[in-house]
Amino acid sequence: MTRYTARPIDAAALKELRTTDDAGMPCAPYDATGDDAGSPLRCCLRPIREGERIALVSYAPLRRWAASTGARPGAYDEQGPVFIHADDCGGPTDGDPDRYPFDRPGALRTVRRYDGRGRITGGRLLELPAEPTTAFDAAFDEAFGDPDVALVHVRAVEYGCLHFEVRRPPAP
């Protein structure tokens, strides 16, 4: 079992992104091709399957989190491309509770930390080993070992896009 919860894009944000994305562009759905297959879907945290109806949209995860918390990330507010299903998919349903999404051994990820104001407080490069769950758990333990860290974004190094978010777990 993973010690932290990988969060997909929430349903309210997905509903908005399926109309207009965070760059103000209209959603442009299309049928996934073989070139898209295997890319990460941020609505359900699984890889794209050829033939699925998908959209590539611009998403500003920190801006949306800040709007719900009153944080003011300033210059740290960034947006980037993410794939989503063009229609409601119901969110994650077939994930493995013993693994984090998109955990291919050898992949490079950044684990970027943000404080309650929405400012970057640090980060680290993570090359996923043969046992990626253990490595992710250790990176999140390290991040949340800093009491100022409120959330973490896991991003792909190659494209810089958000893979998933992890928030500070509630105190026991």
C-alpha cells in the first residue's frame, strides 16, 4: 500500500477544462492515436489507450489549489499541458493501491514542494528505481518532513508536465 495519495485533477476542474482550459483555449477533443497511447491521463491516473476520446489542455494546478486555500503563489503559478478524457470518466478506478501512477522504472521525475503560500520550498530529482513505490514514499517522507510543505507536485522531467499531486496527510 502506498503511504500517500496521488491526486488526479478534481472533478470540478475537469468540468471546466472540458470547456475552456487554463490558458483560455477551447477544449479540442480527438480520438487517441498510437502516438498518444501510453501517455498519462490526469483525470483517472492511467495511461491513454488508443481510440479513446481525449483532449490535451493547459492546466494550472497551483493556481486552482491557491484559489481554494487563499494562497498567493505569484510567479510560481504556472500552467502546462495535460491529457484528460474528453468526457467524464469517473476518475481513478483501476489503479493499484500498492503503486503510484506512471511509475515506470528508469523514468525521471521532479518532486517539487510548495508551502501554504504557494511558494516553491524545494524539490528533488527522482530517477525511478526497480521498486518505485519505495522511492516515491521516501521522497514524500522527505518533503513532508518539512512542516512548511503543504503539497507536492510530481512532474515529468522530459516535458515538465504535472503527473499528479500529493497533499500533506492529516495529522494522526
